[in-house]
Amino acid sequence: MATPEQEQEQGGQILVCVDLSSQDVDASVALVRKACLDCGFFYLINHGIEEEEFGEIYEESRKFFDLPIEEKMKVFRNEKARGYTPFEDETLDPFKQTKGDCKEGYYIGPEASESESCLANPFHGRNQWPSPDLLPAWRETMEKYYQHALSVGRRVIRLIAQALNLDATFFEKPGLMDAPMAYIRLLHYSGEVSNPEVGIFGAGAHSDYGMITLLSTDGVPGLQICKRKDEIPQVWEEVQPVKGAYIVNLGDMLERWSNGVFRSTLHRVILEGKERYSVAFFLDPNFDCLVECLPKCCSKENPAKYAPITSGYHLLERYSQSYKGIISMST
């Protein structure tokens, strides 16, 4: 596995590599800050999730996506954004895409009990699960990975807090991330070839909506980032997969919280004729957490750029732009 000294360079771009097992916390915080100031992407190694567990989740993911479409549609995404999303169901860049993303997916979130009220949080609900007769190990595999990825995500959030010159436990205060909106999304990209010139993408250009994303891939390339989204023409650079490493990226919510100090960067997936599988883990604050400029990120000379907004309302706005009929405030 790569080490921090083995930073990955593609076309002049350096993606920082952070070792989560390092005892030198100051050095890790400095690397995270460097990455967050530059492009909001970095590799994460020695995170504690074994290669065997990644193998299990990819095996179960492939088994589900190999099912007939009739079986997959039995767990079609519901109004809580849980379940299966078919090919082209999502359009991440509607201004440039001529058809939806060339991918299918599956959302798994925090499991609510039948007795819990969902009125205060439209995202709150029950997961959908494929039939255990077809996939007997599926639910157990996903629930185990969910807990392990959540643990890793919380450790990354501590490093990010310190990189913002905050206490490591800042985001652990009551009401911030003690009941996080955390989701697994399994993804399967088709074997077709993307053609940006005519608006065909594996995933259209977008920035992630929430706090942070932990991305695992099967080793097939395709992820590209654009560090300067306002440049014309935009320059896209490939992010190569590193075996066993997460690719971590910041979302729009953290950019708002930090007043633009830390960056949420445009990224997309370009397919080259080979199927591609990945597993994203999104870790976002509590639904009713108020996201407003951190005092250390603004001043009289640098006032707050974004109005305060709750985490949940921010996500509802963003999801409504890429999906139809997937959660409303009245749900």
C-alpha cells in the first residue's frame, strides 16, 4: 500500500496521501489542510478496513447488480432515497448532459425503527433490502461495512476540525453530528464509452452535496477532478485509484461552513468501455444542524459568503436538482 511519501502525481497534480494510523497527528493535520486548501481531495490509507471486507462488499454489490431488472425494481428507491436507482435515473450535470448518468446505484442509510417518527426529518426511514432468498449475506455485509465506514469517517472529521484550527472534537458537539445523515451508495457504471462532446458521461460534473465522502473503487480508472471550475476551458485531471485506499473529498456543506477556505471540487466519471464499480460513503451532519460560517473562517475583511442553512434543507435542495420525486419537506 502507498505511503505518504508515495504521493500520486498525474499530469503535475499531486493528491496528498494521509495515513490514518500515523502517530504524528500534527503531520497528518498539515497534510489534510494542504489537500483541503488545494482541491479538497486526498487519499486515505491504513484506515482499518481490511481488503477482505472490501472484497465482500464488492462481491455482494456485483451480485445485486447482476440480478434481472425486474428483481432490482422491486427495491426501487423510495421517497426516503433508500434502494435501487436505475441507469440514467440521475442527471448530475443537466446543463451539459444529453442523457442521465451511465450508472445504476443503491442507497443504504441509517435504519429507523418502525416506532420512530419521520415527521421531523424527511430523510429518516427504513432501508429496503433485496430478498434474503436471493442474496442471503447481503444485508449483514452492508450493515457491517456501514458501521466500519462511519467509524473511519468520524476519525477523518477530527482531522478536518484540527485542520480548521478547531478542537478535534468540535464537530462532536451535541446537535452537530451525533445523529449524522450517513449513507452508503453502491455504484455500477456501464461498459459504454463516455463522450463529453455530446453530453454522455458515466457521472456528470458535480460537487458533492454534504460534508465528506469516502470513496472506494474497484481499481478501474474514470474519476476526474477540475480544481478551477470557473476557468475556461475547464481543465480535468485524472485521479488514479490506489489499492486499499479511500479517495476522500469534501462536499459543499463543508465549503459553506469554512466560508470557502476549504474547497468542494467539481468531479465527474469518464468511462472508457469497461464496467466500473465503486462504493461511496457520505457522512453529513444532523438533519437540523445549522451550518453557518465558523468564527475562525471570517472577519471584517473577509465576511461570511453564505447565509446560514440547516444541513437537511441544504441536502433537500440539492437532491431535488438531480432527482425527481425523491423526498420533499412535506414527506
